Amino acid sequence: MTRLLSPNLLRTLLPGLSLAALLLAIFYLQPRTMSYFGLNLLLNLAVPIALATIAQMFILCVNDLDLSLGAFISLTACITATWLNTTPLLGVLALLACIVAYGALGALIHLRNLPSIVVTLGMSFVWTGIAVLVLPTPGGAAPGWIRTLMTLKPALVPFPIIALVVIGLVVHVGLMRSAAGVVLRGAGGNAKSVARAGWSLLRVKVTMFSLAGLFGVLSGMALVGLTTSADANIALRYTLLSIAGGILGGGEFVGGRVSPIGAVIGAITLALAGSFLSFLRLNPDWQIGAQGAILILVLALRLLISAREVRR
Amino acid sequence: MKINTIGKLCILATVGSMATTSAIADTSGKRIALSNNYAGNSWRQAMLTSWDKVGSAAVADGVVAAADAFTTAENQVTEQAAQIQNLILQGYDAIVINAASPEGLNGAVKEACDAGVVVVSFDGIVTEPCAYRIAVDFKQMGKVQVEYLADRLSDGGNLLEIRGLAGVFVDDEISAGIHAGVEENAQFEIQGSVHGDWAQDVAQKAVAGILPSLPEIKAVVTQGGDGYGAAQAFKAAGRPTPIIVMGNRHDELTWWKEQKDASGYETMSVSIAPGVSTLAFWVAQQVLDGNSVPQDLTVPFLEITQDTLEESLANTQAGGVANVEYTLDDSIAVITGN
């Protein structure tokens, strides 16, 4: 138990270690990135991915999977670039409605005992459809205050780093260190015992899906703040990125086992993997495969650690 | 300030020696990158091949230090935005973009401009004001057809219009140009209009369907990829072959050549050359050189005439589109002509 490198500790450290290794490789390949300006450019697109990964993590936590997240974030991005900019009140209402709709989805999945993969896959077409109605052709403009926030240049530490640390810590405290958080996670790990203890599983699901909706909205807003405008397909990649990021950061498909800080680190790792491969001057046809290889490598390391744990 | 003075010097130098290739030394240390969102059709492949050919020649001649092409794997805005930011970090002096979205990359483009990187967009252009745009004037592409016909047929006559894919921006633009041309040349009248979807087989069926209801047709105005199909439909209906404007495709040029040899058939052909990527390359080089370049440029079309037919056909691959690569002098002509 007192061994310096227990499997448990190793597993906790693995996401951070993979990120550190990747960062070092990037600094070596492209020393320009080792500056305020470089880190800013390298990491700013990781902020919306991290928010999306946190959203997916809430869903993973209650043993579900969300295949509509990318389409949902595209929709919130479209709303942010149109209504929130021109008629802020309507925009706020629409975004709140999105969050409520997500909570309602959680209730539907729980009450009718439906497989979340099917429901969210179906919903992804609904979200995309609404997004096209909101913004038929690419365009719109980011509200000034979001643009200002996302392009802040604080002294000393680049804004994306501050944002990523804050996101990780806030969710960590809320989900891992609070009494309510224990119930929420417990419902994913062992639903029956939580229900027997008198907690409403329906309320847990609705809460988690609403939280996912909230972070989906934040992700869409952050994305528009960076791109300055939206289109209906802007974030489709985020569905798979968020799942991969959540798993890479130490989450598992069994429910209850999640890590907010790990999820943020996983999201950054995925975002940086793309930069790393492009700095390597790898042929783009190989890049997706190489991104997958990095993912498999990290997961294989984790399996090795788990295997060691079982042996002991 | 420094750039400005160098720029003025270069303009003087360019004016002084416009005919010869000028200002080679100034950009020899500069690196230019191509950020491309999609490579999945023959036009894009030809575009990349042209870039590679002209770019590597420029590197070999010492005009620039690097001309590297990067294509994103998934044609997604977020992916291309990240790619552009990576190119900034890699220290490229100019980034040439064929964009996945006219608006979605503006944030990344602004980052590039703020970092002092020259951004030139072409074909898929970006709207961020600090970038240079090389746009396609599809309207004009429709209009030149009618203007050519006005030269050939001074008495005017009936026209058949073949359009592209319904609901696509390009189709609306070319068609608007054709109609504007007809309005200016009242001797012409468009008797019928069909959608050929830029594909020979679709165009042939559509034309065959409408032909019985039409009076004598003097000429067919097209959008490219439909001229050969139209010719086949007229032949099958046993009607005299009108003047069919072609769209630079290999099968169209081949058919035109056969008719020319057999009966002295005359027409014209017009489309956009994939080699426009090389124009964007030279524009970026000129901006780096400090020359003043208008923020918005228009791509000249590639027109093939009766005289240039043989040469163009010989240079076009079977199944491909006629292409042209720009030299520095061609590009300067485009820049100053604007």
C-alpha cells in the first residue's frame, strides 16, 4: 500500500503524464509555442472542447452516452451568433430552453427506460435541423462581450490556461467534493443502492442531463467567441472528441467513474495531438489514424496498470 | 513603417522592370503555406498538383523558402481553424486558404493577421477584412457567353439555357449573369431552361426532354460539364447543331475538336481553372514582397477559343478539366489589371 507508485496513483497520474509528454514533444518540435503567444494559440481551441468533454462526462457519469453533443453545440453556437447577438433576451431564453430540453431528455430516457444512444442519435438530427433553421447559411456574429472574453490577454498567464484550470476545478469541487456530487456519481455507479437510500433517480438523471446541456451551451458560446461566427455543422466533430476526451482523462463507460480534471486534461491532450502531428509534418491522410494511435496508446497503458492492480 | 518603405521601393522596382521577373531577393527567406479544407474531387486534386508544381519550382529558384500544402482530413471548420493556428505557430510568413466556411475561420484568420502573417483566400474565400480574397465572378462567367454569341450572331435568335444544380449559389450566379447578358442584347431570347446538374448524362436527358417543344435554337448557353450532353441530345433529335458553349471538360473539348475538323464548327469554352491556387501563391508572394495588392481580386476565367482549342486539349487529361498555372508575370497582370 505504501509503495511509491501504486496502480491507483499511476492511473490518476496517467492523463497528466501523457499531456506533459505531448507538451514537451511540441516544445521540442516547435520552440515558438513555448511563449505566451504560442500557448495562447495552441490552447484556445481546447477551451470549447474541454467544455464539451465535461458535458459528455456528466452523461458518462450516469452510465449513458450522448451522440448528439456535437450537433447540440452547433445549435447553441448558431443561437449565440444570431439571437444572443441581435436580441439578447430572446437568445438567453432560447439557450435556457436548450438546457431544459436536455433535462427533459434525461427524464424521458429514465422514465421510459430507453437506450440513451438511440435517443441522442435521433436528437442529433433534430438539433442539426433546428440549427439550419436558425442559421441557414454560415454567418452571424459573436456578441462583443463573448469575443472580448475569449480574446482576453491577461498579464503573465494566457487566458486559455486560466479558463481550463477554472473549468476543471469548479466541476471537480462540485462533483467530487460535495455531498450532492456523491449522490450524483453514486447513481451512475450503483443506481439501486442510491434509490434504496431514498434519493430520486429521476431527479439525478434530469440534473446530470441539464448540467450536460449547460456545459454544451457554454461550449457553443466559447466556440463562437473564437471563430466569430457559426454554421450549422461547426461542432460536429465534438461528439467523438468529447467521448474520447472523457475516456482519455480517466473516465469509464461503466458509470460513476469519472474525473473532471482528467476530462479537461484529456480534452487538451486531444487538441494538442492534432498540433503535434501537424508539427511533425505528417501527411494529413495519416493524421486521423495517428490521432487514434495516440488514444490507443494511452488506453493500453491504463489497461496495463489495471492488470497490475488485479494481480496484486 | 519599415515595410512601407520597402514596399515603395519594390513598387518602383516592379514598375521599372515589369516585363522581367522582379524582386527575387526580397522574399527568398519567406515561407508560404496552403491551408486546404478538402481534396476529394478531381478539381481539388488538380488544384493541389498545380500548387505543388509552381510552389516547388519557386522554392528551387529561390523565390521563396517554402511552399507547403496542408489539407485537413475532415473538411470541418474547427479542424481548419486549429490548422491555421498551427501554421502561425510554425512561423509561416503567409497562409493561403481555401476555406471550409466563409465566416467560421475569421477568428483564426484575425489571429494570423495580428501575428503579422499575410492571409490570402481563394475559391472558398473568408470574409475577415484583413485577408486578401481572390473570388470567382460567376455572374461574369454567364455574361461572357452571351457577349460572345452577340459577336457571332448579329441577328440574334433563340437560346436554350442549361443550368447547374438547383439551389446552389453558383447556379444562381451564372444564370443571373446569362439573363443580365440577354437583357443587354435584346436580339436574343431564352426559349427554354433546364437543369443539367453539371453532368453530361443529366444534361442530355433534360435537353432531349425539352427539345420537341422548342422552335429553332441558335445557341445553347451552359455552366460547364453539360455541353457534350447537349450536343448528343441535338444529334439524337435530328436537329441541326447550334452553337453550344463548352465548359473546358475533356469530353467537351474532344467533341468540339471533332466537329471543327469535320465541318469547321466554331464555339467557345469557359470555366475556372484549378490552377487558381498558383495565382493565390503569387499574390501572397507579392504581398510579402511589399507590393501593394488590392484586398479583393477577381479570378479571370479560363477561356478557350477556336485558336487555342488544340493546345488546351493536348494539355488536358482524359476525364479532367483544362487547367492553367499562373506565372509571376501573369499574376502581376491580374493584380494591376484590377
